[in-house]
Amino acid sequence: MSLLLAAGKFQGRLVLTHRDYLIDLVRTPLLAAVFLLLIRHNDRPELLAYALLAPVLMGVWSMAMLISGEVVDNDRWLGTLELQIAAPVDFVRLVFSRVWVTTLISLLTVVEVAAVSVLAFDTVPEVPHPWVFVVALLATAAATAGAACLMAALFVATRTARTFQNSLSYPILLLGGVFTPLDRLPEWTHPPGRLIYLSWSSDLLRDALAADPVQSVGWRLAAVLGLGFLAALGGRLLLGRVVRLVRENGTVGLR
């Protein structure tokens, strides 16, 4: 446990001191300003929740994907990946602890977006259902960490994580209903979209910012956490298998 805490502490320091890891914390306020400008310019105050939540969810997802790939790629380039895999501590647990710390740090995007709304647009975000919002946000963070663990398994098996990072982000965000609810997209996107936890969490977070009572909170939270758990379980099984394969093939340090 102490080693896992040390790994998480190390990752926290790395994120807060490495400027490449902070790109999403820098980009999120700019995206929030763009979305809020669009809302104001088109006089659509009813879309305020969309403008506030989209950059938050984008930042949380993108930061998790960045770190889950960079944990592997950077360690591979530094020559420390072999040492981690050879260590007596489960490599999957090390990856998960580092991704989880990063996901918690990515929740700073909530504060950033709120600050942009208040300071730059003189708009104070209202949260009629604060407990639903907080619980849904934490469930989203947990599911994101699980999905990042699954992605890390793919990154270990490839020469570079960059290709997958660049190609996976926006399709997942679009099908996850981050920019617009899934029911506004073509019907054929609904089945695959509902397999992405973001489609459940984005709808729930938007409902938490609306005045109407939030329906089926427990079921929707269970969907978010369940899909995140399945992703984490799949990531654990796949990452364990990939680690065994790269050990057998001698390609742990493949560049």
C-alpha cells in the first residue's frame, strides 16, 4: 500500500510540474470561453449547462488519456518500464494508482470553468441539485480512471501511444454525448453511445444543473460506475496478458 501511495504521490508531482501534462488545464478555460461566447452571441441561455460541462468532461477525459499513455511511453523511454514490470508490486495497480491521481487533479477543470463563467462573463452557475452533481462528478472520475486503465493496456502493446491518443478522443467524446445529448445524434449512434459511460454521466450532470427533479439517479449512477468497473476489469485482464506477452517476447522496452 505504501508503494502505491508513493506511486500516486510521484504522479501528482509529475503532473503539477510537467508542463505537457498541464496542457488540458490550460486549454479548458479557453474552451469554456469559446462555448460561453457562442451561447451569449446566439442568445441561448438555456444551453448554459452544455457550455459549462463540455469543457470539463473534455478536460477530464483528455487528461486521463494523456497520462495513461504517457505513463507507459515515458517510462519506456526512460528505461524504467522494465523495472516496474519486474517489481514485486502488481504493475496494473501501479498504473491504476497513477491514473487515479491524475483524474482527481483533472477535476480542477470544474473550478476553472466556474471561474471563467463568473469572472469573464458575470454568470454565476446555478446548481439546483448539488449532491447529485457532486456524486455524478465523482462517479465520472472513477469511471474515467477505469477507462484509462483499459487504454493503458493497449498502449503497452504498441510502439507509441500517440496514435491512439489522437484518434480516440473526439469520437468517444462525441458518442459520449459531451457536446450534445445522445438522443440528438442519429439513431444508429445510440446503441454504441450507451456503452460509453460518458453518455450517462453527461446527461446526469446536465440534469443536475436543471431546475426539474432528476429522474432515476441511482440507476444512472449505477450505469456510470458499472461501465467504468467493466472497463477497469477489462484493463486489468488485458494489461496482465500484455505484460506476460512482452516479457515472453522481450519487447518491454520496445521503442
